Amino acid sequence: MNFNETYEKELAFQADRRRATVEFIKIISDLWYDKSIELVLFRNQLIDRNVSQILNLHDYAGKFVQKPISIFDSVEIAQAIKTLDTPPAKLDIGKLTYEYHLEDNTHNNVTAFVASKLRDANKNGDLKPKDVILYGFGRIGRLVARELMARTGKGSQLRLRAIVTRGKIDKQILEKRASLLKNDSVHGDFSGTVSVDEKNKALIINGTTVNIISANNPEDIDYTKNHINNALVIDNTGAFRDKEALSRHLLSKGVDKVLLTAPGKEVPNIVYGVNHKENDPDKVNIFSAASCTTNAITPVLKAIEDSFGVKSGHLETIHAYTNDQNLVDNFHGKYRRGRAAGLNMVITETGAGSAVAKALPSLEGKLTSNAIRVPVPNGSLAILNLELKNKTSLNGIHTILKKYALEGDLVEQIKYELSDELVSSDIVGSSAPSIYDSKATIVRKDGKNVILYIWYDNEYGYSHQVIRLAKYIAKVRRYTYY
């Protein structure tokens, strides 16, 4: 075969791949909007992805499992899922494809294979949708709003009904709120639509009404006037941090659960995937989603603690600057944070080292921690320097963390990164709160000291952890196959 024939064959193959991807996108949309079935590829979201993004995800998937994951296989399995009577679910088509090839000749056809894998899907029972109120509309509040509205589908899980802010509400304020939701300097434009309903003091997001309510005190609000009942309040103001203060939300008419998007006092601090099952939402009304850094390091620490044991360690987090720092040099109540955030690396404290023990009690008193705020607006890095009880090797660490990223309770939390060219901007937009940089890991010769580099999108990855916990509290977690 000459060069021209080879090149023409390559062009034809690429055209076939892209046509198959277009068909795949159509099936993804049909499953989501018709059946509330969400397909992901090794936990990477597929809804609203374009052709190139989906093909790139397939390339990553093949490298991750060290076996080709073809778009043609994905189409075949997605078509099989579409033919089955499956209830609302979240299904990892990458895992299904991988297992299908491992189990060649076990099933008569792909439909029989998928049916056998999803045989437990109907055990969850019917889901009762939950009304959600965002109390505060800052960085985390807006990202949570984006994700809730982008993933509403048929509305069988969480339904964003209201956003509470302070101050007057008029057309100009509504338009400013809408603009901040739609346009984001870090995460780009919102993929949906946002408009203003001045008369009803609401935002219309993807055609759905979300009331904007002004209040100074949580207990003063009667949400039932807006036909909101038994709602979950997600408090992202940072103003209320302990049980007594957060309990004020429960005095509002129409509220029965509260979730704080910050470390909380006298309430369960939860890292979803690690310790959420220790608190029954039928018995507990107030939860904390801990901090972004705690959500980043705890899943990896659990994997290391369970596999090798942690004797002691130090956490250093290289953290993007946050809204509480000054744009230019000015007075600040905390040391060093008064200096210009965009111009300086700023040493400050973090409570993540001790906060881990709330999710993993076996690490109580074993970790010290500190933080350096650096001049990037988003995307952070946690460096874990650990002394282990049992020795291991570089390959041993890789094997354990790949296993946890591929199967078990932490597959949504840990992403195993293969690139040796990874930098902070590359992880912006990752829904996993904990991204293990396999190429940066260091293991001392005696196998007892390891240094792990854990990247995290301190806004987007954390927001997804908040939503995962919110679904657990609201008891609207669908059947999942990971």
C-alpha cells in the first residue's frame, strides 16, 4: 500500500470515528432526557461534550485500563442500554466496555451482557425529587447552580427552586446575578440559557423558574409561599458555621435539611465516598461538606491508610487565591493575607490536616499541615509527605491508587492521571475532587516514606462533592454502575 492509499484509509477511519461519535452523542441525549439515564466514561461526564472531547476521553480511557476503548464499542453498548427497561441510573460505559471484552464468549450478544450487568438496577425503587435552596450565591453557589440546572433532566433528583441573597432585588440586581451565572472567567460560559423575570423576582434558567429571595435572617423566610416544601438548604455563605447557627435554617417554613459548604462545628463533616454512610439522613438534619482541600486529600489518604498504614505525615497545600484575600495590599485580619493575591505567594494556615481525622479517625494527630496561596485563580495542589507503617514501592503505590480509581467506593473521588505534562490549568473543570499525579510520586529507597502530589479544582471538583452529598442527604441517589 503506497502513501496516498494509507493516507486515504486514515481519513476514512477518522470520518467513521467522528460519525460514530455523533451517533453516540445522540444516544447519550436520548437516554438522559427520555429515561434519566446518565452515561459517563470512567467517571468523566459525557453530557454536553462535543465530538473531539469524547474521542479524547476514549483515548484517556484506553491508557487508563491499558486496553483500547473504542468509540464503536461505546456506541454498541449504549444502543443496548437504550433497548433495556432500566430505571434512572448513572452508568459507566467505559467500565462496561472494558468488562465486555474481558468476558468475551460469556454472553450471546452485547444486549445480554448489559442486561446481566444491570440486573440489580430496579432494586432502588422510585426516587422522590427534592427541592433545593441555595443560601448565598458566590463562587461555590453559582457552580452548584450551574451543575444542578445542567443536570436537571426530567427533574427526578434535585430541583433548584430558590436562591437567597441579601439586599434589594430589582431588574439591575437580577441582571447582574444572571450575568455572573452565565459568564465565568475561570470556567467559561454556562452551556444553558439564563434570563430575568423582573415581575416575579426570578431567574429563568434553562426555561425553569428559580426564585431570588432577599433575607437577612434564615428564620424569617417562608419558602412555602413559593410552593417549596421539605427542601434542602445548601448554605454557601460561610456566615453560619456551627450547629446553633445552622439550625436557624430549620426554623424557616419549607426546610427540613441543611448542608454547609465549609467545615462545620458540632455537625458531621462529610467527605462523600469516605464517611457519608456513617450518618443517616433520616436521623441527621445538618451536614457539612468539609473543605475543598479535605475532600482532595481524604480519599487518597484512605487508600494509603487502608493499604499500608500511615504512621505520620505533613500536608502542604499550594492553593489558588480566594475571594477572602486582597486584590491589592490592604488591611486584613489574618497575617500575610492582606498582601496582593495576584502578585504574591502567601503562607497561611489550613485546617485540612486535622480535619481529615473527622472522616478518618485513625489519622487523629498524625498529620501537620500548612498552606501557600499562589497567584492563580483556580486549581490547587496538595503535597502529602507520609511515613508509612508498611513499606511499599513506586509500583505498589500506583497499583493501589489505580485500583481505587477503577473500582470500589472512591471511583468518583480519585482520578488517576497519566500525563507527565500536567499543570494546574489542565485540571480545571475536573469533577473528581482528588487527582493523583502518578508521574510525580516519590518513594524513598526503604519504602517507608512516600510523597504524593494530589491536584484538585478547588471550585468545580468541590462543587461536585457538594452535589454528591446533597443527593445522599435528599435520598435521590440513582442506581450507579461503576
